[in-house]
Amino acid sequence: MDWSDVTTPLRSAHHQNRFSPHSRLDRLQSGSIHNIFTTSPELQQLREANTENDEELNGIIEELEQQEEESKQRFISVLNRIASAQCDRLYGAGNTIEVRSRLAINTFPRFSQRDLPDEAGTLEYFMFEWAPYERVAPITAS
């Protein structure tokens, strides 16, 4: 399976013309990733405050957790749509059956080790689940 970098072309196009729509696509992509991997601070505070296992508070927490999960699924859907658009660009519209996003997490050396090359850091990958291809408007880096 071949992996394709979706982020770099969007960022490069945005840096070439900051008034292009690529900044919105880049923000949408990076914002989605941020929202998938973060938890609401309010929800975390409620969990910590629920030391006595209050039934009413448990219900509120469950409702908020469900809303947070639904929100994360919407953001995963955004990433799947971006992956579908990239497949269209590479292989032609409608020639893809499923897409799978992979997030590369590059942890650079700490500031105290700033003399080390970037390669001295760690590179990890987070794999999302396979998702059905969705026909979307094309992404062009012009």
C-alpha cells in the first residue's frame, strides 16, 4: 500500500498564496486532528469532581462523553473525505473503494538537545480505520 502526504502540498500552496482557500483546508485538517485527540477540559473537570459517584452527575458525564464521541466521528469523517480527495487526485475520480488515513507524529529532540539533528527524535504513526471512499470536490494545489 502506498501512502501519500496530503498535508505538505496544502501547506506549501497556502505559503505561496496566503489568500488562497488552502489555508481553510489546512486549518480544517489540523483542527480535525487536534479535536480527535483532545478531551474537553470541562468534561475532565466533571469526571474529577464526581468523587462520590453522583448518579445525576454520571448522567451528565455520559451525555457529554456521547457528544464528544459523535464530534470525534465527524472529524474523522473530515479526514476520510480529505483522503478521498487525495485518492481522486492520484488515481482518478471514483477509482478508489476505501481510504485509510495515517497520522505521522514526529517528536523532535528537546530544546536542551537542540544540537542533535531532527532525525534523533522519534517518528510514530497512528493508523485510522478503513473507511468507504466518498466522492468529494477535488483539492487542487494551484
